[in-house]
Amino acid sequence: MERFERAQLAFDQLNRLDPVKEMIDGSERPRLLVQADRISAWIERLEPNASEALRLAARCQHIERWKIAREEFPPGRVGYLQWRTKLARFHAERAEGVLRGAGYDDAVIDAVRRIVTKQNLHSNPDTQTMEDALCLVFLEFEFEAFIAKYPDEDKAVEILQKTWKKMSERGHAAALGLAFSPRARKLVETAL
């Protein structure tokens, strides 16, 4: 088995342990495995000739996320950012162990680490593609549930504006092509 397949299999096995499940086409699947599939699919759509590091990062972007609970950090934006920073470092460290075990060298491991920790967001094409994919997964699969849970339209518009700022023009074009409900489409139009 080639090292890419070994690493992908190892990432997927870890993601499969996610205790949180999602119903997909009538079957219960581990949430992180679903997310890895969705991120990978968006990366393929955005960048069909994606680098190996970017394709690997798609499989480990949220690896074992359940091990660091949001509740371990203070409420509010500061606590949220602390949690996200700790998660990114944790994901990068877990990815490094898997990648070394699969036979990858420091160059690929460092590239995956930069993508997973979102270093040089607007200047690293792989990191930007990952950010676009993450935002598109949110918009395509999670935004409707978000606006149902948080009916405050101002909050939804604020989140959309923050999401939009992180995306590239290519990401913007893909987002505008998504099929939104009438309410979600109105919020997107208001945000933009």
C-alpha cells in the first residue's frame, strides 16, 4: 500500500471513532468521517490537481476533535479562539504522528501542518483552498441548521460576513452557486 493510502486509512480509522454521529442517506456515520469526506470533495472541486499535502490535510483537518471539548474553555469569543488554537495544534500533532508512521518526510509533514493550522491563509494557495473548502462545507451543510438554531438574523449576517472575508474569489463564486433556502439566500444577500 502506498503511503498516501496508508495515511488516509489511518486518518479515517481515527475519524471513525468520533462518538458524534450524523444521519446520511438513512445511515448513521461518524461526524468527523462525514466532514473529512465533504472537505475532500470540495477540495477536489476547487483544485482537481491538489497537492498531496492538501489532500492529506483534508482527511485530518478535524482529527479526533471530540478529545478537546469546547466546554473546557471560557465562554465567549476569547474562549472560542483559545479552543480553536489548541485544536489546530492538536490536529497538526496527531497528523504528524500518522504521517511519520506512513513514511512521509518533514517537507510534507510541515506542509500539512501549515494547512491544518491555517498559516499564511491568504498567501499559501493550499491553506486558502482548505479555508474555502471549510467555509463551503459550512455553507452547504451546516448553515441552514445554524440559522434555525440562532434565529437572530444580525448574528447570522455577522457570521456570513466573517466567513466571506476568509474566502477567495474562487470560494465566493462556488458559494454563490449553492442552493440555499429562501431565508438563507436572503441572509447571504444581506451579508454581501
